[in-house]
Amino acid sequence: MIRLKALVTKILLLLVLQLVLFGGGANAQQKSEVENVKATLDDFHAAQSMLDGRKMDELWAHDAYVMYIGPRDKTITVGWEAVKKKWDATLNFWTELKVTTSDAPHLRVNGGVAWADGIANVVGTPKNGPPVNGPTFESIVLEKRGDHWLIVSDSTFRMPQ
């Protein structure tokens, strides 16, 4: 009986050890992916603030199903070529722009897809018109491609005043 208890105890300890060593790996990997998505979102806001179309190109999937809705849009832009054209026009609209997050994104990663919703502050000077300063809601969907997270959908709306 004592040998059986010792054997059961050893088996249980091995199972616990396995869960700690290997079971926690999925959680650590999930946390790492969340950090990678956050880094992509930070790069996205930086590209906007730098008015950098080339960097924006690197952050988006170049597929026919990508979508974009900007805060001044009345339609949905679909397809990489149309989204690229829209972003080029959007970045060209500004002489100066700063986009910062005021509310950390509420982020979910599920396998190779992630989505983030948050509030971004937009402060900028358009080439024509008065300066802009206000919060927006943003919702961004990303897909993992290899080691990179790429944006496949971005919807940004002015926050009601």
C-alpha cells in the first residue's frame, strides 16, 4: 500500500510538473502574441503620425478582402489597391498629425486572428481647414502571416461630442 501511494504521488508530481512546464507555454505564447499585436498597433499609429505611406504598406495585408473606414468616410473601402489609395490620400490630407491611444486597446488574439478596439486621440493640421483635435473609436482586425501581424480591417469613427 505504501508503494502504491508513493507511485501515485510521483505520478501526480510528474503531471503537475508537466502542466507547469508545458501547459504554461501556451499561456506564455498567447501573451507573446498579444505583445506582438500591440507592437503592430503602435507601429500603425506611428506610421500615421509620421505620415509614412511606405510604413503603412508594410503593416497591411495586400489582399482583395482588406477593408478600411476612416472617420470622414461615408463608404467602406475594400481591397488592397483601394485601401492603399485611400491611405495615400488620407496621409496627404495632413501637414501634421499625431495619433496616440488614450485607452489601451481591448485586445483579443485567437489563433491567427486578433482584434483590438480602443480610443485614439487625433491632433493634426490639415493642408486646408482648421486644426483637428479629438478622440476617435477604432476597431482593427489583424491576421498573422508568418511571424508578422498584418492589418486586414480598420474602422475609425469620430467620438460623438
